[in-house]
Amino acid sequence: MTAGRRGALRRAGTRLVRSVFRVGWPRSRAERAAAMLSSLVLHVHPTRVRARVLSPSTTLGLGLVSFYLFALLTVTGLALMLYYVPHPDAAYRSMKDIEYATTFGMFIRNAHRWAAHGMVAVVFLHMCRVFFTGAYKRPREFNWVVGVFLLLLTLALSFTGYLLPWDQLAFWAITVGTSIVAYAPLVGEPLRYLLLGGYEIGQAALLRFYVLHCVVLPLAMAALVALHFWRVRKDGGIALPPGPARRVLVWPHLLFRELIVLVLVLVVVHVAALVANAPLEEIADATRTPNPAKAPWYFLGLQELVHYGAVLGGVVVPAAIVLALLALPYVDTRPGGAGVWFARERRLANAIFSALALAVVALTVVGTFFRGPNWAWVWPWAP
Amino acid sequence: MNPRASRRRFVVTAGTSGLAAGSLGLLAALARFAVPDVLYEAPRRIPVGRPEEFPPESVTLLTDHRVFVFRTPEGFYAVSAVCTHLGCNVGHEAGRGFACPCHGSTFDEEGAVTSGPAAWPLARFALSLSRRGELVVDTRRTVDAGFRLRA
């Protein structure tokens, strides 16, 4: 090949790459800023952020981890949809097929399961972080509200996914969960009927949960996540204490750290999926109740409360918690302490929130580990 | 007022309200559509057999329908096996009443709560005799605790 031909070929190649990436691999500071601005994905970030943003202790990266887990759940969920059949006659068998007759099926199901559980936990921790750093204060009130809805969506996604394996665990957890729904005054029974598409957990309920789990709720989640991210930018970036305004380029400093977090998330989910299998019990049987029948673990705090009083635990407490969370940024309007962990001037607010968060955790732990047959108290280490 | 401006305002108002009404109507239609009118569930009027098939002074659990049928000297009655707390299936022990395995609610022979988190007694379903002389449980109709079917 002549030198002239080679040059023409290289130029054509460059033209092709440049038609996709306008800036190319950035080398100068100006190009790094331009690369951020010219990419659909990257322009979620500004070109420069305050150096403080890079410190892991600022946010613990929990929002980012939640997002990565959601992305991972989308990918593994789409894969599972290739084999899963949402019908009571076929669902359980298709789960067995995924586990035992599909290459990497067990691994992908495990990854989906553990990432889902992890997402519930991490979204909760993210909310705690935002509270303890006072990051819901003006001008971020509305983004806190969006976050509360994202937490509810996360729970709803996890709950609707719980029924799909159509095993005893799924069937009775959803029996308990939808019975809690029915306790809501006036709307409870009709809501349960609408959710199940009938009076029983059967074909209609499975299909509804499937559509909610695979289409409706993920779309709502994606839309709200976009709003949540966009508002972070529009509200002036993540909440930081007043301090040195030194700024660093997002490319490479922040992007590199985000990549490390992605690697960590992938490693943790992979290891979890390799060492622990997602549970799959016997096929769902409406005539045989396991003892005890437990809701998914993140609702066991509620179930523990429902044990003391159905209306209290099933309606009053959850409604009060959600309303309090939604109202919080509009009630606590004092500007002090935003962006600082456990700020002195927010001692009272932090104490109240810590007590509530600890109560949620304690009730969940009790419901998960300390309740046995007939919901009687058991010691988890007892034989 | 400028007639053009007032005409424009009329068109804008009519247009937006039409759009709003149409959108709300569509949403309402979608919501109503999601409420099923036909259910492919087991029938809720269940023929359970001839009265003489139930021994005198007996309790029979119809597993698939989650209903207990009692035969007493005063007549027949049917008690739901679905716990009123969170929907688990209760078990029955003659003379000691019902117990729910999930959260420890217990009920007496009449289905009234004796302990545990359940807030309401077990449902009593209407019983009738079909023209062919079969007992029929109707789980759509609940009756009060005094109900007995003489058969």
C-alpha cells in the first residue's frame, strides 16, 4: 500500500470516529471540558466540580451505587425475560429452567436477586446520608421529594418481582403483603382487587405483577432518576459546606472515581451471585401455608408492627412515615448545617431521624431473625 | 376589547379545556379498563356434596376452597379457613377452635378471635341446598354467626 493510500484510509477512519465522538480522546484541559459537554451521557456532569466532591466521605457514593444497581438490574432482568413465562402453569417450571437448564442462568438470577436486595438497602442508606448531611434543605427540597418517590418505587419494584418465581416463598409473601394493603380504610379492598386483578393470587395477579415489574415501574423509575439527576445539577450540585472553592476537572478526576465505584459494585454483586443462590422453594400452593409466612425482608418491620395491631402497622405507621418524609424539607426550613455530616445545629433533627431509622432497622431485624413458627419469639442461634 | 384578542382567548381556552377533558377521560378509561369485569377464578358458589356425606357432629375442611363445613345437631354452617389477619390458612382442632400458623391468631369453635393479632372473626359463608339436593357454599355472601342450614 502506498503512503498516500494509507493516509487517506487513516483520514477516513478519523472522520468516522469523529462523526460519533466530536472531540475524540481529550488531551488538553480544554478538550476534557469539551468532551464532557459534547457527550449525551457525560453531560449529566458539569465540566468541573469542587474538589470536595471527590472525597468519598462527602456522599459515600450511595446514590451512584443505587443507580449502578438499577442499571445492572435492568440488564439482568432483560436477560431473565427471555426465559421467564408469567403464567401460573409455566412460571415455576421456567424458573427451574433458568436455574438448571440455561447456561449462566443460575448466576444471572442470583445477580438479579442480590442486586435487588442490595438496591433496597442502598437506597435507604442514601436517604439516611442525605438527611444526616442536611442535603434536603433549600434549594433541594423538591429533589428530596423525588427521592422519596424513588424509594417507594424501589420497594414496589422489589415487591412485584417477589411474586414472579411462583414458589411458596413468593406466594405467601405476596399474600401477606397484599393483605396489608387491604387494611387501608375505604380504598384498601378495591386497591387489592385492582392490584391482583381479582380476589385471589392467580393468573391475573401474576401477569399484573409482571407488567408492573418489567415495564411500568422501571419506566417510572427511569423517568424519576433522570429528573433526580437533572435536579442535582439545577440545584447547584451536591450539597457541600462552605469552604475552599477549588475546582477540578470532572474528566478525569470524578469519572475515574465513578468507574472505581462501578468496579466495586460489579465485584460485590458477582461474588454474592457466585457464593449464594437465590432461594427457590416448592411450587406455590394456596392450600398449604408455610409456618411462619413472611413478607419480603424489607416489609418485615411492617409485618412485626402488624402483629401488634393491623391498622396501626398496616396503615397508620407507613402512611405517617411517607407523609413525614414528603413534608420534611418544607417543615424543617432552617438553613443551617447543609452539606455537613451531623451538623451541631441539627442535633435534634438528627437525633429524631436516627431514632426512627434505628426503629425501622430494629423492627426489620426482629421480624427477620427473631420470629419463628406462629410468629413466636425465637433466638436465631437456638438449634 | 380587541375582537381578535378575545377570539384568540376563546380558542385557547376551548382548546386547553378540550385537551384537558380528553386527557382526563382517557386516564379514567385506562383506570376503569384495569379493573377486571371477568374473572377466571374458581367459582365462588361451590357445590360441596350431599348433606348425608358429612358425618353427624363433624368438621370437614374443603382444602381447595379453603372452607370448613360444620355439621351440628342444629344444622350446617360454613367457616372460612382464611385468617382475617393476613390471609394465611387456619387449621382446626376439634374442641379447641382454629389457629393460624402465620402470626399465632387463635379463634374459638365459633370463629371468634380468642388471641393474637387478628381483628375480626373468621368469615361465615352462606350455605344453601341446590335443586339436586347438594350443599352449596357461597363465598360471596357472608352471614352472621347464628346461621344454620337445616338439611
